[in-house]
Amino acid sequence: MAMIFPGMDPYLENSDIWQGVHNSLVVYIRDRLQPQLQPRYLAAIEGRVYVEKTKSRHLIPDIHLQRRRSRGSAATAVLEADAPITIRAAASEINESYIRILDLASGNEVVTVIEVLSPSNKYAGIGCSLYRQKQQEVLESRAHLVEIDLLRGGPYALAAPEVELAELRPLRLHRLLQSRRR
């Protein structure tokens, strides 16, 4: 079936599945880059882990049961429910992967960091704070920072000022139109 939305699929941004989409993107990007980087450079997948403490934690179930009505069924089953058990859930552990390109000739110096943004990088909270700190560390180093934001929602979170990027868009469009005319 053809995609009805241009650009990013908004269904992929659902928090229940985004982590899998994010991790797959990071692996696919690394797999496409590595053959072009060899033998001097290595694209390594790295990760950061942090604990998010919130009052209302979003749980992602291992199993999901859904009630369906059967048609034409005359039988009735009666189920007596057990007393509920209250469990205090631990804080959510968030795992975010990213790519570091290492220069093997210079003792594994980091030359580039590639980040695929997640909702936790864009919205206020510990994930956003840690991401901003990581941005600053990379920008203050000799490494390059490549940020990929495929999320349609959320506030602007890239290190490059939004105003400067907006100024580049017409120029890029102009170049694209010129190349198609040739």
C-alpha cells in the first residue's frame, strides 16, 4: 500500500514503536557507511543509558490481549477475577544508540558523531538535557556532529540555528531545480 503522507510516516513516531525504528535506522546507517570508510575509519554503534523518573510512566507490554466478540456463539464462560496485585514500577530505563566514526590511524580518535533524534531528545526532561550536553561536548571537540531529525513533532532540537537552516533551504531548492534542467 502506498504511503499517504509525504516525508516521515507519522505512525512510526508512536512511542510504542519508535525505539525499534530508531535502533534500526542507526544500524542501517552504520551498515551503509562502513564499506565507504574502510580501511582507515570505523563506524561504531555506541549508546547512552539513563533512567527517566516520571509520575506516569508509559509501559510497553510484552503481550497485548484484545477482546473480540465471536459471532453466532451461544456458549457463555464465567471468569472470577483474582484480587488485584499492586506493584510499584521502577523508573524507565532509556537506551539511545548513535554512531561514532573513529579514525583508526590516529588511535581511535572520534572524528564524527551521528545522532538520529528521538522524542526524548526534543521534549523537556532528562533525555533532552543529556542530549544538549552531548551536543555541546561534540561541538567543543574537533569532531563533526551530524544530526538527523525525522520526527515531525516536537520543538526544534538541532545544534544548528533554525534561522540559518531556513536560509539554506531556498538555495538548496534552487540548485536542485538547476540540476534537473540539465
